Amino acid sequence: MQNNVIGILAHVDAGKTTLSESMLFLSGKIRKLGRVDNRDAFLDTYELEKMRGITIFAKQARLTVGNKEITLLDTPGHVDFSAEMERTLSVLDYAILVISGADGVQSHTLTLWTLLKRHEIPTFIFINKLDQPGVERLNVLEDIHQQLSEGCILFDEDYWQTREAFDEEVALRDDGVLDHFLEQGKIDLKMIRKLIKSRKIYPVFSGSALKLQGIEAFMNALDQYTEMPSYPDEFAAVVYKVSRQDNQRLTHLKVTGGKLTVKMAINTGKQEEKINEIRLYSGEKYDLAQEVQSGTICAVTGLNDTLPGNRLGAGEMGLPWFLEPVLSYRLILPPTIDERRMMPYCQELMEEMPECQFQWHEATGEILVKTMGEIQLEILKAIIKERFDLEIDYGEGHIIYKETLAQRVEGVGHFEPLRHYAEVHLLMEPLPTGSGIVYDSQCSEDLLDKKWQRLVMTHVKEKTPQGVTIGAPMTDIKITLVAGRGHIKHTEGGDFREATYRALRQGFKEAGTCILEPYYNFKMVIDQSEVGRAMTDVEKCFGTSQIESNHDNRVTLTGRVPVATFRNYHAELRAYTKGLGQLYLSVSGYDRCHNPDEVANQVGYDSERDVYNPTGSVFCAHGSGYLVPWNEVKEHMHIECQYELPQEKTLTDDDRDQSSGSVSDFISLEEIDEIIHRTSHANEGHKSRWKQPKKSKALEAYYSQAETVSHITQKKNLEKYLLVDGYNIIFAWEELNRLAKDSLEAARMKLMDILSDYHSTREGQLIVVFDAYKVKGRQASVEAYHNIHMIYTKEAQTADEYIEKFAHDHQSRYQITVATSDGLQQVIIRGAGSLLMSARELYEDVLLKKERQQEVIERHQENVKTTLGEIIKK
């Protein structure tokens, strides 16, 4: 019989476990319909799950639907346990996304949708709780279309008047299927299955899991619209979970190729181990099997070196985990146990819950634990008590920061004490937010033997490198091995480890690193009278918000805000809403820190005092080694740098004159639309945030002092453009900042008037770019405002990333000047070959041009008076 692995995912309390229970009951797998609130749900097997009424660990159940055997994976819905949910995605053939009809698309729902897209998992959607008063199916469907995809098509039979109307709606999602429909007047089942499998459509069903409404039709659809995946003949498997039961270590995996048998030898990467048992779980109970085929979910005993995410046999590496812990706490142990004795217990727990990362801090002798949230801390405390009979507690929580590279650089490392030798060159480049660390090798074997190259790449990957600003883990960078050298006689393996680590750190010091902090996506439901207070609070917390809906005086706000400023906002919300306000949070990844200087001062990290992570290199002369600091290392290297950065260029007076422009005709709306089309997807998925004013040079320095900009090729005949980051300027100019606190629209129009007057005194084009963060579903657009143009980015697209993409793509076509005080953006703009004006420089230039304009007017008026006087005298 065919088998499909289907996972059920949802925001907490959407009814996910209840839907699983209903499907098991209707399939005949269970005789009694259990309930979460009665603590007798078939898949809530852990005592803490029954007590709290939430799913903590992913569980499986096997049931038959029509002609298919389905392995159903029920995953946690609470954001604190979302990492457990994410690990199951690697084994899913299909997913069911449950959406509460009463709540609609919530903050964590959006995170789940992002993960499903990232893993390319075909998805069915079930709108639950339609039995509750006031829930309208079509209102929820509209919310799904706006926030998830227009490809979400309602499959409920009672919705469609004719089969032809349904077929037409489905056919519109694919050109080939549409052509077939226009020719034949219908589409067949096979086409619909392929559209679902390729994620071009997402079938939507509705009902009530608690009252078994619409469940049978939904199960029939799973049988009808899913297809069996094909697998290779060679054995392969992916591990998605590790657990313990009755003092036995269980490795939960999916066989993705060939077959798995008892006593089969498995290479886990560290050693070869044999399978003792194969268990097929359904709830708490399991059946033993001697052999299982591809596509099967099972748990095995006998493997002791496996971890979630491991690929066994011929399996390929999967995607890195997207969801990570963002909070760190000190573990407080009972006086009777030493921290070193506790670490083996911690290691055991990390195998089962990798997101709970325990770290031994050598300097303080403390154990730190990183978690997703406070609920997970409580669960962890209960597990430690139950399993090890230890009462633990936690110290104050701290935010987990990260760092990323400020610009492209070639890091170099050299290690040459007496009778040792290794040199390594690593090209390092910043990547978009959320990319993680990407590795590559472009080193010629003429420079470095292949075996040494493999060794260097092993050392590059074996631990996450530390940044040099606060010593935090680095992310969102690409590291490429480009050169290296060993010695036939004196090089040992450890030499390349030293050279590699020093190359990383030297590059980080030379390029500089930026601090990143975790952000929440939030959804807040409050009374209409409380909207102003809530939006002001979000802004004070350096976040952004927008009104998503307004029904019956209840307003839904959504947005994005730093975890550091918002993680304790629940208590404040309860206070001013008298307990009626609702707040849902989900971690949305890392982005630039809102207060990097303050964080750096608090951490007090000094990269030059970090003896475990040196930034300099060791060279040898006259039989003894000596240390060279990071900023002098390149002068001593034995191999020349492979990727020298372009030489910096001092601007001449002619260059500076060109920043004001020299072309009188405006860019056409059609041309701007074309540019938008090419750049509008530059930062899809990143919402805007307010930027605080930063220190800048005076205007005088901009015009008179020598300024260095890389990659600039100035030409007299290029069209000139001034691109202004609108909101950055508003919040950097004191007058506009004050006005924005009362009315952002008024501040925006005031800026446009100022820039319109300013542009009348200069040549070239002036374009102001705004984040369209308050307009749900907005597409990028361009509007003319007197003699300048406004560009509104599409929803979730930041102005600074749009400007960066524009500057990069059009540096050879236009002479571009960018007005912004965003420090990281300035670095990127310089790298793209554009000129810069800080917010302060622009402000002073506006005043200067205004004064000169007034002088011209006054001189003109004086000339007119003189001329009239002479005429009168005559």
C-alpha cells in the first residue's frame, strides 16, 4: 500500500491536535474521540503536554485513508517549541497548515508558511473552528489570500456552483494547464495533483475538527490529491529526532532510499553501528518490524552517535535550521552538584532538544543555556527534575546577539613558529539576512594540495567563527578558500587550523563587523481606543506596525520589533488593556541591531585580549617565531592576496561638482517603472524598521575634504541622481522627527515640500524612496510630486535595500548620490561606487541652497528697483 508522510502544523490553539484526533477517529484508528482539554488526546502522550494542553514533542500516528497509508506527524504549535516542528519538515511529503477561523492568519502562521516555502513542501490548508459564532469562511479565505498566497484555492464542494468554474480557477495558476482547459473545457485529476506537488496551488478546506464537520471530505481529498514520491534503490535516511524511552536511546528517522533491516550496519560518520530494533510508533505504542521500505517513518535502537539533521547512507545534506534560540540564561544548580558533573546530563538533553544549547563558560565556571522562550525553560526544568532528580533554576535572561561582515575582504592567516608552516587566504563576503554561513573553495591545486584544501575547509566549518565587535557568532557570510601554502617537511595538520582561524579573525578586523539582534513578528489584538498607545509603544521599541484589520472596535496590529525591547511587553499590554489585549509573538530571524554602540559597551569585548581567538599571525625569522598584528599581516604574507579590493580614490573638485547633477530633463515615469521592475524583489521578506540618527560629517567636509569612495568611475556626461532614504531623513532631522510623532503623513509631506524647493536650486533628478510598510499587499509604485519623484516600495521591502540594489545595478549608467545616515548602508553604497550625503550634510546643503536662493532673489529685487529708479529719473 502507498505511504505518505504528512505533517500537521499550526499556530498554538488553532486546533491542530484536535484535527489529528478527528482524523484518527474517522479512520477507525481509535475508538474514542479524545480531547486536549480532557487530557486524553491520543497524541499528547507526555504528562507535561496533558497538564498544559499543548504539544511539546512531535509524535506520529499511522492511519489508512482510502488507498493510502498515511503517517501523520503532529508537531508543536507554541513558538517556544517551533524548532522541534522545523526538524520534522525534512521528512514530510505533504503538510497540513491549520488556521483558526476565529483568529485568521497569525504571526506564527506566517513563520510556518515561510518554512514550508523554504523546504518546498506541498501544502493543504484547513480552516478550523467554523462552528464558532461570527466566523465567516470567506473572510478567512480573503485573509489567507492577502497574507499567504493567491494560489490558495477553496476546494469545498458546496462553494462551487459548477465543476467548470472550479476547473477554471485551478487552471489560471499554470499556463500549460490553462491551455489544456481552453481546448478541452476541463482538467483532470492528474493535473491537479501536479499543481499541488509543485506548490502552484494550495487546496483549502474548512470545517470544525471538534465537531467532525468537513473532516471526512478533507481526508478523502488527501487520498485523492496526493501522489506517492519515488525513491532511489540505494539506502538513505534522514534523522529528525532523538529521544529516550525505558533507558533506551531512540533515533527517529525516515528511510529515503532502499530499505532498512534489523542488524544492518550503519555508518553514522563517526563509527559503524548496528540496528537492534525497528519500531513503528503510533501514539505511545509501537510494533516491531524486521524490515522497512523507503518512505517509512520509524524509530531504531542501536545508534548512539546520531543527531537530528544527520543524513545516513547516500542521503544528501539538508537545509540548515532557520529557527534558533534567541535568549540565554545562567543555569543555577543545587549546592550538592558541580557544574562539570552536570555537563554530561546537558549533553544528553541537547541530543533530544538541539535548540536548548548548553555551554560551559570557562572563565566564570558557569553553564549557560540558550532557549527559544520562557515556556521552554519551564519544560526543561521539569524534564531535568523527572530524569535526573535535580532541582535547577535560572539567572536573568540575556539576548543572544550575532555579527556579520560589513564589507568584502580577503582574510589572511599565517602560522610559522620554528618547524611549523601554514598560510591560508579566505575571501569573505556579506550575504543577505538569513543566509547563514556559506562555504566554497576556489583554490588552485598549484597553490595548495587538495588534501590541505580539504583540511582547511574542515577547520573553517568545524566551529562558528566569532566576530570582533562583541565576540558574538558570525552569520550571513560566504567564506571561500582562495589560496594557501604548506611545507613538505614542516607542515602538520594543526598548523592549518591555526592559520585558518587567524585568517578569519584578521579578515573580520580589516572589514569590520556589524551587530545583529533577533526580531519578533507580532500580532496584537486590542480595542480601537488603544491603537495609538500600542503603535507609539512599538515605535519606542524601534519596531514597525500596521493596522491589519478593524472589526467591531477590535483592531489587529501586526509588525516587527526587536526581541530585546519587546520580550516583556505582555505584562504592559495586560495592564493598559485590563487583561483583554492579546499578543502573539514569533521569532522572525536576525537583523541589524537598533543600539549597537550600547550593546558593544555593555559587552565590553576586546578582540585583542581574546587569547582563544587571536587576530594576528605568527612568522619566523632567524630561527624564532614572532607575532605580527592583524593590520600588518598582509605586508608579511608569502603569497600575494588573490582578490585585492579596488584602490580608494580621492574625489576631486570636478567629482564633487558632479554630485549636484548636470542634466535638466527628468527621468520618465516609464523608465522608473522599468527600474522598479528590475529591483523590486531585492529584499523580499524583510520589513522596514525605523532608523535612529547617527553621527555624520559636516557639510563642509562633504564638499571640501578629501573623501574616498571605492569603485567610482566618474564621467562628465552621466545623468545625475540624488536618491533620498525618506524615513531615515525624517527621523534624523529634529524638526521632522517631532512632527512625525504627531503625524507621520505630515512629516512625509513636509519633507517632500522641502526637497521640492531644494531641487529647484540644483540640476539632475531627485528621487525619494519610502517603505510602504503600512499598506498591506502594496506593490512598488512611483509618483510625481512637483519637480521630484517618490518611490513607494512594495510591502515588506525596505527603502535602504531598494536603494542599495538601485546603486549596484545602475552605477555605470548614472552618477548616483545617496542621502542616508544608515552606517551599514553607507558602507554598501560606497562599495557600489556611489557618492554619499549623510542626513546632516543634506540638511545643511538644503539650508545653504536656500540662503543662496534668497540672496539671488534679493539681488534680483535690488536690480529691479535700480532699473525702475533709472527709468523714473529719465
